[in-house]
Amino acid sequence: MHDTMTMEKPERTKAPPAPQGARRAAAGLKSVNLALQGGGAHGAFGWGVLDRLLEDERIAFDGVSATSAGAMNAALLAYGLAVGGRDGAKSALANFWRKIASLSLFSPLQPTLFDRILHNHSLEMSPAFMMFDIMSRIYSPYELNPFNHNPLRKALEDAVDFERLRKESPVRLFLSATNVRQGKVRVFKTSEITADAVLASACLPFLFQAVEIEGEPYWDGGYMGNPALFPLIYECDSRDIIVIHINPIMRSETPKSARDILNRINEISFNSSLMREMRAISFVTRLIDDQAVDVGSMKRMLIHSIEAEEFMRKLGVSSKLNSDWEFLTHLRDVGRVSAAKWIEENYDDIGTRSTVDIAAKYL
């Protein structure tokens, strides 16, 4: 054993860096997690919400869990932040959605003049849409699109350098997809994000062939997590989760047409996983509040919601396939207004309390 008097003085080591959340708090920022739902072209509402949140420099983003169109928004947000900060993220989102609108100019799925006059944003007067709707119920994407052409792939690859995203993303990403064989959710984390992962998260099985990744087929993540909240709970520092809602939870009328029935089935299905997780969060919150568990062993989550449910309820199912620039920018503007209203009313509650009555909304 060495004599303590003759031991060499150890080198002074630097203190480990403070957690990201602590650094942001020291800088006067409030850090939040985002949960982005999907819904086809309705994802432009999420674009608008993100566009407005990015303008408020008091708010920082810790983790983002997303599905389908929300997964596209999440990848664009993270990549834009990595290469150009907040302005870079705003530009990345705007350029991508403009590209989507440009691609739609070559699609037969266009609003008719009558649709435009009514300003209802639907495609239901379009003969091409009606034919497509019928054909997609009879034939699979493997029959209708045997070469598996997906214009979203090029748009994504043009908009995002995925290798750089994986290395430099300043936020934690969690993109959900549904494993077709296993019937389980697969959450792709930042280091696993590729164009395939994003497309898998947005793969509606009636429209696209399953996306294969590492030999496994994947469909839209909305069936199992729209979006998944558990990665934000277990792997992020922030206790605040802002859910950006696309799919209406409540509807006042019973759907009667075949199209409306199918749409409502999809809405219920795509909201079910989120509602299950909200029930679990509510249960744990009650345990903590009642001091029935060791507070130190549980994380009390604070839940928030940005939505325009009344507006979204008025949109027909066909509008999810309407990529007309006028419609997309209208959705963006509604998202911006909704986010601005939420910030004005709830900013002071971030980090302090939930601004959603979970029991009333989800249970």
C-alpha cells in the first residue's frame, strides 16, 4: 500500500456538464416536450403550431415524439434547428410543405372548382377522388402501385440530410411506426432516424406498401402510438408535454355515410393509444398527489394541449389528401393562431402545472 504522503496529486478533472434541462433553466428558458399527431395534409396545422412556438425564444424543446405527418414535422424541426437554429427550422418546415403543394399539382386529386367556390377544402366533388376512394377499397397498394412509387421520399430526402440529423439534432426524436408482423409499436430514436423511418411512421396501409426496415414491415405509427408519450416520460428531462392534436376526440353527431363511418373509426383508433397513456399518467399523478408512492421514484408529468378541435371537426376526411397550397397555408395559419393563444394563456404554467384536465378530456 502506498504511503499517502508520497502519493502523486491526482489531476483535477472537469466537472461533468450540467444536464441540458439545467442549462436551459439557467438561461431563463422553459423546456418542453412535444407530442405531434399525424393526419395527412392536416399535419400542416402542426406546422403552424411549430412555426409560432419557434418564434417564442422563451421556449426550448427537449424531446419530440411524433407519428405520420407529425413525424415529418418533427424531422424537419430537428434538422432545421441543427443547421440554422430557429429560423432554420421555420424555413425547413415552410420549404417542405411548399414542396408537398408543388408535387400535388401533378396529382389528379385536386379540389374541383365547385369545392373551391364552397371553400370547404374537400375533394368530395372530384371524380378522381371518388374513383381513387373506390379503388383503394378493392385493390391493395401492391396492386395499384406495384413499383411502390412514393413522392414523399424524394421530398423528404431533398429537405433533410438524415446523416447530419442523426449526428447533430439538438432535440431527442422518437418516431413511432407499427410493426405489421408483431402488432407492436417501434419507436425510432434520433440515432435511427432515416427517410425510411419517417416514411414507415406515415405508411397508411391502404395507400402505400409496407416500409421494410431491417427485414421488418412497418405501417403508420398511428395504430399503436399517435404519438407515443412514454419515451418523453422515460428519456427526457422536461416534465412538460405539449400534445399537438390533429384528430378530433369528440364528435357531436353519429356518422351515417360509409366514408364518415370509416373516418370516425380511424379517428377513434388513432386516438386510442394516446388516451390509454393519458389514463396511466392520470393514475400515477393521483398516486403522487395522494402520497401513495415514493415521490422520488415517480415523475409527475405536466400535460398541455394545443388544438383547434372545432375547426378540425368541420373538415371532411377527403381533405386529408388535399395538398393545395391555399388549404395548407390556411391550416398553418389556424395552427399559428392556436399556438399564440395557448402561449398567451398558459406560458406561466409551464413547469408548474398541467393546463389540461386529463380526466375530463381523456378518461
